[in-house]
Amino acid sequence: MVKQMVSEEELKKVLKELRAEGNLARVEKEIRPFLRDVDPETLSLVEQELMEEEGFDLEDLRNLCGIHLRAIDIKREEHELDEDHPISILKAEHEIILDNLNALERIAKKIKSNISLDQFNDELKRLELVAALLLEAESHHQREERALFPRLEEHGIIGPPNVMRIEHEDLRARKRVLKKLLDERDEYDQNYLTNKILELCNHIILTLRDHIYKENNILYPLALRVIPENEWKNIREEFDVIGYCCFTPKAKVRGEHHC
């Protein structure tokens, strides 16, 4: 654990004072020294108290989480996990989702360039496949929301799961709008489609990459720290009931799954 240089009460006092001035992101330079040596578990507990006692909302917590990540030099905790451990499964899926985001970024750059209508339509066909795979990640989010997050909350970790849930909702909405736009693309001209697709793709790429980074580096290590070993078997059983993505590595799951 990173050595904590600031007490919880000092941290709460600073954050309350800064929030009273307005946007936390605006005063990031002033916040950073107080967050640099605070471990994620302590920050989560402070966030929870600020929500309950001081009216902090989820947007405040999202700002805090981003500032915390930029402030600290993350020391990755290496855990010896079996390949079928719930966290191993989630992280393996993250790698595939990140590959799809890379593909989405390539398509967006191509669409943004001056291409012919035929090339544009070809890119939209590729985009359909990527968008379908991003929507297929819903079972990944469901396993987190229905099996992992409740366990964290049972062990007193409230802030990070709440932030992840609201980001899931935002991403769900954007992905559905992208699919609807692609389904109805014959109704729009190329310029309108280009602008709307770029707007949606850029938001999804930036938000989901940041989301995955926070889960891999804060939420999952925190879960491994606070959830007892004997509870992970039940979490895995819940994963099996909820189901997997068609792209989840087959070696990690039980039963059939196909894209």
C-alpha cells in the first residue's frame, strides 16, 4: 500500500473547501498534492462520506477519480490469479474491447478524411461490425454490476462502483445511438452521418478507454484487496449464470458462446 501522507480528515477538509469554489477540475493543481499519496481504498471511503454528509454527486467523484489517477504513480499490484478467476476474465475482455476501440478509431479517421461515397459506405459496413461487438460487451458490464459491484459495496466500497455504473449507462446510451444511426443511415446524407458518427465515436473511444484504465488500475486491485478469497467462487458462479460475451476467450468460460 502507498504510504498515506494526508489524513482522511485533512483530505475531506481540502476537498470540501475546493468544491465550495466550484469545479474540482478547475483547481486540479491544488488538489493533486493531497491525492498523490492516498491509496484508492482510503479515497473511496472519503468519497462515500462526502456523498453522504456533504452532498457530493457522481460528477464530483468522476472528477476526483480522474485527478487521482493523474496525480499518482500507479504501482501495479501483481496478483497470481487463475485464468478462470472473475478478474482474469474481465481483464481479458478488456483487452479485446480495447482492440475494438482501436479499430473504431481507425474507421473514424478514415471517415473524417476526404473519401468517396463508395469508400464511405465500405467504412460504415466495418463500423457496423465494431459497433455490434461493443454492444456485445453488455454482459461484461452486467457481470460487474450484478456480481462484482455489490460485493464491493458490502465491504464498504461505495464511490467507485457508483462512478462505474453511471459511466456504463452513458456508454450504453451512446452505443445504442450509434447502432440506430447506422441502421437508419440511408435516411441521411454523408456530411450529417460523418459529423454524428465522429461525435459518437470520439466520445465512446475516450470514455471507454479511460473507464477501462480506472477499472484495471483502481477498481479491480481494490476488489482483490477487500473481497475475501472464499467469496470469489460465488462471484464466478454468478458470472456463469449471467453469461459471457461472444468474444470472451473460450478457455476462460464454461459452455458455448458465439459471435
